[in-house]
Amino acid sequence: MEMTGSRINGIQVREMVCGGAQDLRANAEIVNNLNVFPIPDGDTGDNMSMTIEGGVTASAGEVSESLATQSDKIAHGMLLGARGNSGVILSQLFAGIAMGFADMEEADVRAVGEAFRSGVRRAYGAVGTPVEGTILTVAREATEYACDRITAESTIESFFSDFARELRLSLDRTPDLLAVLREAGVVDSGGAGLVYVIEGMLRVLRGQPAATPASATQTSGKAPIDTSAFGQDSVMVYGYCTE
């Protein structure tokens, strides 16, 4: 069902999150294959999928039209289901968005933008030492870009269209900010996962069909991962993984 208005409610936001989960699951293997930071364990796509699917499950059943109620259910489910560094950050992003929607039955475009700013602040605050060139960077840059383009004529669809466009551009810039990505010839895996989530949400807004599983060659033209850059003697400067 296409949604082109300037306001959004709880039913619509759940449909969008379901779409985001579908897109991410369809492309999880691509995201896994990009995973070299903080450690090259190849599970970012799976971890982020389990995280957002936790939100989908928690918000199933009686779906409330209240944006605050539904967003809180989604965020709570994601927090409980969070896996891995990028999954935890994704859950914190949505927790902050839910905080931005507190007490709202529905939201206009400007409120959506402010909620995403709240999400970015919470995501950064949840990381002891934020690293640029990661999912944090692409979320922040896309949020500011989309918010700056809001006008009196903006719709929910136009906001997410701007957001998705800048996410892709920001993702392509991540190797410029993080040497380990540049050395491996890939973009940030967590950032890529967020791109698929938002593109899936945008598909729902546009009434488009869900994504189908993509091949591993569809990675924005990036080179295959050079796994020879990592061995048993590699020094893991960011050697941690939150489960």
C-alpha cells in the first residue's frame, strides 16, 4: 500500500519496519561479506537482521495506530534482540527514534526528522569511543541531509527518499574515513545494513514489492574483500564484539 502523505502513524511505521527487515534479510549475505570492522567475523548482516526482526516480532499482534506505542514496541524488541556491534547500534538508533516519538499519535515530516536526530544522538551516546566511517557516520550524515531539505511541501516519502540517497553516498565515503575498510576494499558493513533497512522502508512508502535476495556482486561496485589483510598475528585495534 503506497503512503505518500505528510504524516505517519503507528500502523504505517510497523509496515515500514517490516519492509526494512525484508530488504535487510534479502541482502544479509552481502552485508556479511563486507564485515571487516571491528573484527572480520562475517556476521553483521545476520546480526542486524536478527535485531530488526526482534522489533517486528515484538510489534506483531494487536497493532496500535499510536506512533508512540508502536515505536516503543519496535524499539523494545530490537533492544532485546540486538546482536553484535552494528545490531546494538541499530537498536539504539531506533530506541532514540522512539524517544523522539514519545506521546505522539502521529507525526509530520519535521517531527520525523527530529526523531531521527534523537536516534543519532542515542546511537552515538551508546558507544564508548565512536568511530567515524561506520554506521554512526552514515546515520548522522543522512539524517542531517534529509532534515536540511525539509520544506513546507515535504512528505514522509520525500524525507525517506532524501535520507536513502545520502545514506548511499555516505556509505561510499566510509573507506575515506576508516583505513581498515580502505585496505580491504570495502564499505562499512553496518552502514550497508542500514542502507538496506531504509531502502526497504522506502519501498513500503512507495508501494513497491519487497526486495529479492541479491547476489554478492551487487555491492555498489566495491572490490571483493581481501581477507589476506587479516591473519592470526593481526593486531585488532578495535578487537571487541558486543553480544
